[in-house]
Amino acid sequence: MVQKYQSPVRVYKYPFELIMAAYERRFPTCPLIPMFVGSDTVNEFKSEDGAIHVIERRCKLDVDAPRLLKKIAGVDYVYFVQKNSLNSRERTLHIEAYNETFSNRVIINEHCCYTVHPENEDWTCFEQSASLDIKSFFGFESTVEKIAMKQYTSNIKKGKEIIEYYLRQLEEEGITFVPRWTPPSITPCSDTSLSSCKKQAASMAVIIPDAALKEGLSGDALSSPSAPEPVVGTPDDKLDADYIKRYLGDLTPLQESCLIRLRQWLQETHKGKIPKDEHILRFLRARDFNIDKAREIMCQSLTWRKQHQVDYILETWTPPQVLQDYYAGGWHHHDKDGRPLYVLRLGQMDTKGLVRALGEEALLRYVLSINEEGLRRCEENTKVFGRPISSWTCLVDLEGLNMRHLWRPGVKALLRIIEVVEANYPETLGRLLILRAPRVFPVLWTLVSPFIDDNTRRKFLIYAGNDYQGPGGLLDYIDKEIIPDFLSGECMCEVPEGGLVPKSLYRTAEELENEDLKLWTETIYQSASVFKGAPHEILIQIVDASSVITWDFDVCKGDIVFNIYHSKRSPQPAKKDSLGAHSITSPGGNNVQLIDKVWQLGRDYSMVESPLICKEGESVQGSHVTRWPGFYILQWKFHSMPACAASSLPRVDDVLASLQVSSHKCKVMYYTEVIGSEDFRGSMTSLESSHSGFSQLSAATTSSSQSHSSSMISRWRFC
């Protein structure tokens, strides 16, 4: 398996030329990297004007590997070839490296790049990427992979330290400024005045302390008044190392790489709003930074959010009055770590009455709104406290818990809520404090604990009676000044006291079932199954030419091909589909075929867009400006892997890919809308106006390009 690494953008708050002077001091050997024994120059080239300097070195490394492994391999040292291409005119340095030793067994490629900061020409950016592919190594492939990744991670950590070490060395020698390259015909300073120029520049230069680099202080305090301050935040497709530390926390180099690579994959495949970095990081942590597993559960969650309009729940859904009066929970300041604190007086809450009055789905929706509010508060507290806060603390008071709370439908509703929250809000619970647990609590715990993730379960702290008042209790996690009054504290807590829900508010089972069904199907999206040989198709009739068909769909399972056809004839849907192509689908999905098998492409109907292959997990949005009136058919078709033309035997990759789609079934979730040309100002505008469910977990969208008069399929890019 190929191991890949992608670094964030590391920013040095020094000019490019000074960084290059520090970088060159790493050669021919570097005492800060014990494994780097030495290097010899193999080839070197300089342009006549001195702007281009290419140097190729053969580097000798003493890899920290077991002696037995070195003996089996028959080598004491490993050799790498490194090619440095410096362009002083453009102020860039590109570094390419690959292994010379065991190149037929192990393939290592690395690319590094030093460039000028796009918003401050006196700062320098550094990026790094690498790949490791071990074909074979005497049966020790796994061991070699671990050694290589460990060694590489160690060197990555030292990279910044090494540059800063040589920068300090330069400063001690009185070199704090290196002039930029200029064409030979232009001489800004004569030889006699060169030293005075350097002294003057040195007096103007600012030497950034190490502490400032580590804390990522603003340019106002560190740079000259004329230096522009970089924009706060991250570029569209890159993450800054200082930004990661400030807003996401201390991550290992490999964890940073996982975040960046998963983020890039989302930008390439979802082309719509993607979650903020802290939310992507939650899914990675929930799967121990396994990218494939994290990507799978996150794509499922993003589809779920879109289908049920969870992104808009705080703005569009108002909790029923019964919940506002009898749900004994609410937000209450923050804990000692700055996490938002949610207080739930479960023992005082009439769970049976709430379920009988509202139903399971209304309770679930209310809990989702609490979680969405929690995400918002975490983001606010990150800004207030100046450190990453990605989770909240929940304090659950069980005083009053009894057998009434173990009512079967109530427990069923609780388990459903736990299941949904665990799947869509991973790693959002920082700590759960369970206070005054009564004797009946072990029964409840036995019922619900199997549905709680092991990582989440380790965050539970359970106190019986008044144990929370002693050592290791509540005061270790919450300041004395904000302990609620009902827990013998001094702070008045505005959380509702709960109480019994009047039976007059109870609803019949039929009413609750209808209400639950309404909440479940309350979505603009439809689901459909796509089988091999049985595509799903929807019919759109266009009366006025130049109308705009917009679409937004997610590929929930398998790979599909998306097509758009035009016909002057009206397709006749199958008789079994009495509701037609625009029927409301059930959550389980359906399948509708409209194009008759006897129809011939080019005679009975024509293709108006090139086929678009969409992979599992992708989210696709786009539009088509119609040229003719008539009937347009949007088709989602099962994507079959092409047969290998060079051989009658199937390729291994093709077989493995086909196995991933079980029983030749795919699933899509889609929404379409037709807009008049006079109302269309770009497909993104139309999709936003129809509340297509683009995630509000992400930053503001970039402006979409204007629509063209010709038809187009697009996958939109967002910040």
C-alpha cells in the first residue's frame, strides 16, 4: 500500500533570500540530523544572469534500523538523490528527492517547495509532500514501512527547527538581510557601499523571536508598518501550520497530512460546501486517523445532513412549547477548559410524558438542535479563549431517576437519539459528568452502554450520592462560581425544572405516527436505487426554451453515470409507477425507467450533455440551459468497469472495484428544479435559493461563475 504525506503550509516570517541563506548551510552535512551523514554534488548548473541555479546532490543517510535488518539488506547506508532548482527571479526553490538504494524494491518520492507568501512578500512559505511504496523487502515490508514513516516524521518535525537554528546563526554573524536578485545590468549598490547597505538593511530588518514564531503572533507587532497583514483564515485549498495550531490544536505531522488529504478529496469530489476543518478533524479522530474509514462515515453524515436539512434547523425549526416548558436541559456557562457546558436534569424530566406528547422524531430533532448549538458555541469559545475548543461538557443530574424513566418506548427513543448523535457528531463530547446516580442507574446503563462508542464511554465520570462534592469531584472540572444552585452551588441556573407533562397534552398513537412520518419525509430530496441494467430516470417538461434545469445529487452507494437526454416525444412511464416520475419517494428509495427499450439514440431522443461519471461519496451540483422545448430526461445509470482491451483476463483492480458494489446496486439522493432564464443568475444562486442543503458547517461560499448560453455540467468549488 502506498503511504502518502502532505504537509500544511509552514510560514517563516523572514524574506525568501534570508531563508535560502539558512537552507544552504544544511549542506554538505547537518549536525542537527544525525542520520544525514553527508552529501556530494553530482551536477550543477547556473544561468548566465545568475537567476537560475540547479544543483543535484547524492545524499548519504544512516537510517536508524535494526542491525539484523541492515545485515539482511546488505547495506550500512542508504543513498538519496536530491535536485534543488532555485529561481531567484521568481523567488522559488523546488526540491525533488528519490531513493537510489533499493529503488527496485522501495519507491520514495519527495517534493518540497519554498515560495514567497502570497500576501506578504517579506515572508516565506514552505510545503512538503512525499510518497512511500514498498514493493518487496525480503519479507520485512511492514517493518520497513514503520521505520521509514517514523524516520520521516522525525525529520519533518526537525525541519522548522533546523531553519530557525541557522537563522539564529546568521544573526549571530551579523547577517540579517540578503539582497534580492537583480539583473546584472542593474546595480543598486556599489561595491564600496555594499557593506553600508547591508548595515542599513540590517537595522531595518526585524528578527522574529522563537516564541513569536511558535505562538503565531500577528504581523502588526512583528513586521514593519509597511508590511501587509495576511488575511485571517486559510486559503481555498491549503492549510497553514500556524492556523492548525491556533484553531485545531497540536497535531502530529501525519495527523496534519490526513486532515489535508481528506480536505483535498472533499474539495475535488464534493464541489459544494465542505465542512470546516474542525469538523473534518472530528471524523478523523473518531476513526483513529484512518482516512478511508473517516471518509466513509463523513460522506454518510453529509448526505444525512442534506436530506434532513439539519444545517438550517436552528433558523427554521422552533421547538414545540411542550419542549420549552418540560425539557429540563440548557446551556450554562463553560467548564475550566473553556468547553461549553450543557446541563441536563434527566431525573426531573418526564421522558414518558414527552414521548407521549411529542413522539420520537420531535425529541430527536430537538437533540439535533442542541448539538448544532453546541458546534456554534465551540467556535465562539475558540475565538474567546484563544485556543482550540472542539467539544463540550455535559453535566447530567440523575436526582429523581426512577423506573418511570425505563419505560420501553422512552428507552427506545433514547437509543435512537444516541445512534444518530454518535454517527453524525463524533468527538463533540469532551466530558460527561453523571451526578447523583441512584440505584436504578445500573439498569439504564446496561441498556444504553452497548450503543455508545468506546472512545465516548471513556469520557464518562459517574458519581453516586454526594460524591461529586469531594476530591476529584465537580470542582476539578467546573469553577465554584458557576456550579448550579440545585447542586449546592452559588449560581442560579436557568435550566427548566421539568416536571410531569399534563396528560391532556398526550396524543394518540395515530397522531404521533403521522407526525413522525411528516418529520421523516420533510425534505426536498428524493432517493432512488440504481441497478445494473435498470437506471433511474426522471422526466422534466420544458415549455419555454432557454429555461434552466438545476440539479443537486449525492452518490450514496456505488458509482454511477449521469446523463441528460432530450426528446420531442413524451415517454410513457411503466404502469406500476402510478405516481409518475415526480412521485414522493420513500426513505428506502425507488427506481423509475422512462426511456423505452425500442427507442434509438439519435432518432427518438438525443444526448444533450456528455456523460458524467460520479464516484461513491461524491456530491454533484450543476445546471443545463435548455435550447429547445420538449421533454428532458435526467438519468442515473450503473457504472460498469470497462473491460481490459489488452487481455481477455480481467485486471485485479477491476475485480476489486466490482466487489465493492454489492449486488450491482447503487443509490442516489437528488433534487432538481426548473428556473426561468430571466430568474437565473448562475446555478449556485438557484441552488441556494431552493435551500438545497449545502452544509453550513463550512465557511462562506466563493462566488460562482456566471452561466453561459451553452449547456454545461459543473461541479462547484467552495471554500
